[in-house]
Amino acid sequence: MLSSVSLLFWLWQNFENGKMLSIKQIRNSAGCIKLEVARNLDMNTKANTFMKVLLTCIYVIGVACVIYYSFMYIQHSTEIQNPEAMLPMMQYETGAWIMMLGMPFMIASCISMIWIFKLKKTLGRLWLLLPALIEIVVIASYWILER
């Protein structure tokens, strides 16, 4: 257990230094799995560019959802969308609950954007964390005011 934790820490440090690592599993003659780490791969490979584009798309979709559901909550419409549902909710409750369910994913998306693009300035980090902060404020106001 300790060796896997130290390996992950070492990989994280080298990734932070701008070096991408690849890990290959190799079976030796005794059948044991050995990890081989290749160093000094360029960070601008096709796979890394694809991951940056994918994480950016996920982040943009998350920001759009935060904007939509926060406006749904701020409008405070008491109209029930599906009255025949098992748990009928008003529109503002629906927006708050969907934001509660999506909050961990939005926080993870914000942190991954900061980590992938290696933002050092506080203002840039704040702009990327702003949707998650808005989501936390809306959820806190729902729990404080409505419950």
C-alpha cells in the first residue's frame, strides 16, 4: 500500500513539473506485474490535447447548467412541473436539487481545469472556481431559507 501511494505521489510531482509520464504494465518471466515508467514525454501530445478539449467541454456544459438552474432557483417559481409525480416539486426546488446533485462534479471540473491549465494567478483560479462558488451559495441559501 505504501509503495502505491509513494508511486502516485511521485507521478503527481512529475506531472506538476510539466512532464507527462506513461505507465506500462509488464509481466516478467515469473508472472509478476512490473510497472515501467517512461519519462519526459511532451505535454502537447494528441492524447493530452484531447483531454484538455474534453475537460474544457465538460466545464462549459457544467457552467451552462449552473447558469440555467441558478436562474430557475432565483426566479422562485412555485409552479409544480409534474403534479402526478411521486415527489412533486416546485421549479425552484427542482433547480436547487439538481444543483446539489451536480455540485461535486462541478467542483471536480473546476479543480481539473486549474490543474490541467496550470493557472498560477489567483484571479484566474477565482474565475474558474466562480461557477462552483455560485452553486455553493445557491445550495446554502436553499438549505438555510427553505428548510
